[in-house]
Amino acid sequence: MLDLYYWTTPNGHKITMFLEEAGLPYRLIPVNIGIGDQFKPEFLAIAPNNRIPALVDHAPADGGAPLSLFESGAILLYLAEKTGRFIPADLRGRTEVLQWLFWQMGGLGPMLGQNHHFKQYAPEVIPYAINRYVNETNRLYGVLNRRLSDRPFVAGADYSIADMAAYPWIVPHERQGQKLEDFPHLKRWFEAIAVRPATVRAYAQAKRVNTQPTVNEDAKKILFGQTAAVLTPAPEGKAS
């Protein structure tokens, strides 16, 4: 059995997409990041960066104690290797998948995340920041569009964890100031993944878990006001 500590963000969707594709039994444990669940000691024990998702495998391949993981890319890779699915066994195919998985983790996710922040959540309008990240989002969409011009999926002929990693970040394209019509190969890929039964099931899970996805002012203080002090206990004798 797998325990998935999850909230309804792109990084959370990546893992439910894999689990639904692979048909693995799992228990979904909501971590409501808008009310501060990510700071609870039991969650920090498995996710020291206080970010979702996190995973606990109660039946790891080595037969040992339950194994916990954090970071969505690491979890996808772990699950792919555990099941032998959605990553090629051959050297060159595996290398293609890993490159694009890391591209998403290092570029697409962080840049689009900043786009979301400055366009949707920042307390003041900063035109330079908005333009900077909307333009970088556009560039990254272009990279993905060119990549998909001669292949059905990001790493080649077969659906892989590279696709699962990227797709959830494209879902909110309108909020990112992008039009899929400007990226025809990306649009074709996006629409093909959207109708996969596992994708539909994964996003249905999200709707059941989070019935009020709007980020309110209290949630913004929790999400965007974090410093080291949030995770560092106060010195003995002093209030936290």
C-alpha cells in the first residue's frame, strides 16, 4: 500500500496521474496547504521541505521498513522504477525521459509557479515581474511545442513520467496568459492526455478533495509568508 500526502496542485496531480495509470492501490491523505497542514510534525517527518506531495511506500522492493519520499520528480521516478512502467528500460530512452523530467522540475514548474504568483496572488501589481514570467512561460511553451512537433509524447513514442510531470502545469494555461492555439503540437499533446481515463480519474480525485480551491487572504499569508522561523522551534524559554 502507498500513502500519498497530497493537495490539489500541479505537483500533486502528477502523482495521482501515475497511480491511476498504473492501477496501484493507494491511500490519499489530504494536506491542506491553505490552512497550514504542511507544517504539522507528522508531515515534516516525511517531507522536510514542507511541500506536497510526499509518499510512503509500505512495501518497498527491499522488503524493509516503510520508505518515505518527497519531491514530485523523485516520487515519479521511484514509482516508475518500482513498477517498471512509464520509463524505458534502454539507456537512450531512459535518458530522454530523465532529461525532460528534470527540465520540468528545474524550469517549467518553477517559472510557471512564479507566473501564477505574480499574476494571481501578489499583493501589488509589479509589471516587470509579470512580464518576465509570462514571457518565460511563453518561451517554455515554445520549447515543448517544438519538442512535440515530430513525436506523440515528450520523450518519444510512448507516454512516460515526463508527460505526467509537464501536463498539470499546462492545465492552467489561460491563467498563465497563454493560448494553446499558438502552440499546435502542444495543444494536440495536451488534449490527448486530458482524455486519458487515468487523467480524468486523477482530476476527479482533486475535485473531491478540495471543494473550495480559491486561495483566500488567510491562505496567502500561510503560503507566501514562510521563512525559516516557521520550521525552527523557538529557543527554550521564549514564545514561538
